[in-house]
Amino acid sequence: MHFRQSRTFFAWFAALALFALSACEGVSPTPLLPSQTPQPPTQTPLPMAITINGGGITAAEFEEELARFQAAQTSLGYSVSLDEATRQVLDDLTNLVLLEQGAQEAGFIVDDAMLSARIDGLAAQIGGMQALADWEEQHGYTDASLRQSLRRQMAAAWMRDQIIASVPSTAEQVHVQQILLYNLDKAQAVLEQLNSGADFASLATEIDPVTRGELGWFPRGYLPDIQVEEAAFTLQPGQYSTIVETRAGFSILLVLERETGHILSPDASLALQALALENWLKDKRMQSNIQLAP
């Protein structure tokens, strides 16, 4: 029982006892009017750093996470401004809460048994409960705050796993060869050669003897240069593109093969899983009521 609640409870109980005692002595007590009856106190809400759909992160939690983030960056030799650190920590915590809420909406709850098993596992990894207690102290945790953090992280990890598990093992993909040049005039000259009947593979090998312009198979959402991806998926096997300008230079693309259900490479699979998680969080943010503390 909360201390303030227990104090009010005992005051109310003492008033009843005095009422009974005076009645036994034949004294007529003054009846308590309804307005004089002590009201149960309402618990003062904790200051929030960010409110998300009625839940969120308290100011105390945020300050602790910010301190841990700054300490970690310093230990790695990075210099991060307070504004940048604040934005990063708020963004990470928001994502964590959204994932936790998604898990709860899906019916997944981290119960005490699961949490205790996780704590026991962590203790075993670092050398026992005393070692875990020492680690807590070094990183600014109490037993209660560590349990709260772990509970949230476990729920978020479960939701993340559900999202990435929804990514199929196959996708529409294209097999592409490219000619990459760093000068627009040279790129236009090569395009003119291709339009005049020059062999794409021969030109690609001449310009890049090591890779011969081989980009391999890739699905939508895999390449860092979206312009290359968009251009490639407009082509059918045997077709080449016009000049595509990217951060790397000027590309001309040839689609060698195209399949609707090509098996994803491990690298492409990881990229699409990351994209699925990013899109889930983006959609969740748009649907959520998120408010930063003033």
C-alpha cells in the first residue's frame, strides 16, 4: 500500500474507533457529514518525457537512458551534442514503446516468470547475481528500473520478430549489369555506342574489368540508390536504360533476367526485414498520439 494511502486509511479507521468508544460512554457523537469524509488521495502522475497512446516514458527514465547513451558514446570515443543525443534517445525510446504496445495489442505479455528467467540468464552470463547487481550500479539501474527496462525490451523484441518473420523468402527480382561512369559526357558517348549496336557486356568489361558491371540479383527496397532500382524495374530482360544519375555517378543498366519469385539472398533478406520494420514503425507513428513534454 502506498504510504500516503496507508496514512489516510489509518486516520479513517481511528475516526471510526473514536465514534464507537464515545457511543459506548453514552455521549452522542456529532455525525460526520458526507463532505467531512476523507477522500482517497489521487496518485500524482509522474512527469513524462514523452507520452505515447496514453503510455510512454517518464522524465526520470529518459534522463537515465540519456546518461547511459552519452556514457556509451564517450567510451567509444564519439563526441555527440546534447541535442543530437536527446533526439536519438527519444527516437529509440519511442520505437521501443510502439513495439511494446504492438506486442500487447497482439496479446503478448511478458509475465513475471518470463522476466525472472531473463534476469537469471543475464546473471549467469556475467558471473552471478552479485555481478549483475554491480553492473546495475555501474550503469545507473535499480532492480526495479532494470526489470521495467527488460520487460519493455522483451516485448519489443517479440514484436520485432513477428514483423521480420512476415517477410517472405522470395520476391520479384532483377539480375542487372551496369556501366558506371563519373562523367556525363563519357556516359552519353557510351549510350550512343549502345544505341549504334555496341555489345553491352563488352563495354561493361572494358570500363570495369574486375566486376564487369555485375550488380547481381536484387529486389525492390534493397539498393541504397533508389534511382537505379526504379530504372531497373521498368526494364524487361535484354533492355538497357538511359543514363541514370546517382550519388556514385552516371549509370546505364541492362536487365539480364527477371523473376517474380526469386529466392532472396541472405543480404537482401536482411535488407527487406529492416525495411519491413522501418515501414511498420513509420505507419505506427502516423496512427499514434505522440506528445513530447514541453
